[in-house]
Amino acid sequence: MRVIDIRERSIDLSRYRDPSIPSGGLTTSIVALTTDAVRNGRPVIGYGFASMGRFAQSGLIRERFAPRLLAAGDVDPITAWTAMMKGEKPGGHGERCVAVGTLDMALWDAAAKIADLPLHRLLRQRLGNESPADDAAVPAYASGGYLYPSDDPGHLRDEMQALRDQGYDKVKIKIGAAPLAEDLKRIEIALKAFPGPHRVAVDAMNSYDARQSLDAAKALAPLKLMWFEDICDPLDFDVQSRVAEIYDEPVAAGEALFSAAEAVLLDRHGGLRRDRDILLFDPVHCYGLPGYLTIIEALEARGWSRRSFWPHGGHLFSLHLASALGLGGVEMNPLSFAPFGGLADGAAITEGHAMPPDAPGIGFERKTHLAALFATL
């Protein structure tokens, strides 16, 4: 296929079920990538966005990576990635990895539409995954639980119940934005909605310093959480190692690291334990699927199982990748980050598992409000 047009917009995002609640000015980029392939009398268009949590990438996409892609001639998603990265020096991942990953998502959406296959089926063919495509369901947990600016306990309680009502049996909430004593009360609310060991995870969003990290680990240890995520600065491997020494339950890390070299440093110096800990790299933020695969390959070579990977994002692209690559599970954002998060319209969680849409491409067209947003491009 040849890419003949690329359009991008910056979109405001809300972390909350009610998007009118102020959410810190978070944005993401949406892109529409038009190809020269024609299906049903119309050019095939691939859609993508910059996942959650790293802001829009308008300048990098428009001025740096889209022009290279438009000049590349006939490409597939792998050769397109090489064309976009032409002339880029190693290191300096910054935000460029997110810009490349945004376009990579749109390329895979287009390629799967051209093949008339759901993305997870196309990837099974491309990557030699012999598992049956009809066994595509993936363990999934619901993510949310951000600190509300007012009546946080009441809003959090309602949110947890809404997630239970949608069929989720595991949940992740945010901590670290409030004093530890208050966060313990928030965790108690989540545990009442999702009782039992290893059903509630917490995400500190890399907010703790050394003392806070150790204090939190000691307080959380008796709660038997699903995992303790993003504890401290993502490159403070010393503090994370000290937490792992005293915290026997699973630790989750990697969301804020973007390359195979960083992943190897995390494994070498971060104190992670291959028998229990979780790897949260975001495929979009890791230069897209080609970059994400290099991380998986690097850590598999160091003794990690693919079942340790639970990709960040909470959207359909991550769901397809988790299914096709045989990963341990996937995050879903059914209430926050609308209209990007969660499953396709009418889809349901079944016994704790999510199924990718059975539609050509990623299936964004199966989400009415998201399809309408992409159509504005």
C-alpha cells in the first residue's frame, strides 16, 4: 500500500467518567491515514491515536514523521516504520516514540482492513502464532479510580460498582495523589466492590520518593493486591529494587519506559522477579508494534514469559495485540478517556475475559462515538 494523505488533530481527554470534571489539560493525537488501496469503491483509511497519558504529538507527526511516510512509496507497517525512523539517532526517545506509535497504529488498521481481517487475525498470520483465532479472548481488568476533586469516596464507590456491573472481576485504581492514609481508605472502597486476594491493583503513577515508596509498600503488603504499579521515578531502579526486597506481592513496571534498551536496564537493575511481576509497556508509546516486539524479544531472551506482559492503554489496539501475541492480559478503560477506552459497543466481559472486535482492522468503527470523532478528520 502507499500512503497518500495523513491528517492529525489534538483532542482533549478526560480521566473521569464525567468528562466535564477538570482533568489537567490532558490531550492525545488522532490520525487518519489514507492509502491508495480501494475496497468497496472507497480508499482504505487507517485510524490511530496516541494512546493515553503522554499528550498529543502534533508537531512531531506533522513536521517529522508524516512527511517521511508520505515519501516512502509502497510500504507495509514494518517497512513504513523503518522509513519513519530514517535518520533518527539511538536514544532520545522522549515523545518521538509516541508520534511514531500513533502512525504505526493507523498503518496496522489500514493493513488489516486491506486484508479484510480483524487485526489480531492478521497478526497471527504475520507473526506465525499458531493459536486458534477463535480462542482470541484475553484476561482483562478495568482501570480507572482517579482521585476526584470533590466527594471522592462517593464518586469512587459509584465507579467501582459501575465496573462490576459491566462484568469486570478485577480493577486498578490510582494512588499517590493523596496522603497514604486517604489512599488506604480508597483501596478499602475498591476491595469492598472487588473482594478477595489479587483482584485490586494500585497505580502510584511514578509519584513516590524513596521514603514514600517504602512506607507505601509496608502499608500495602497485607492487602494482597493484584499488583503495586509505577511506584517511583521510572528510572530510579535503586528505589524500586528496595521496594521489591520488602514487598512480596507482585510489582508492575514499564509503562513509562519506551525502548528495548530501557527494558533491559529495568530487568537488570530494577529488582523485578520473573515469577510474579508484571510488565506494562504501552505498545503505542514504544514506537508502535515493531518497537514493542523488540522489547518482548529482549526480555524473553532474559528469561521472561510473555504471560508477564499486560500492555498499558485500555483500548482496542492493545486488546488485539494481547490476543495475537499470547500475552498475559490487558488493561481496559471502560469509563475513562472516552471515546477511546473500553470495548466495542455492545461487547461484554465474559468470565473476566475480553474479545477483540470481529471486524476488519482494529474495529474503531464498532465504537459509535469514536468513529464519529475519527470522521471529523
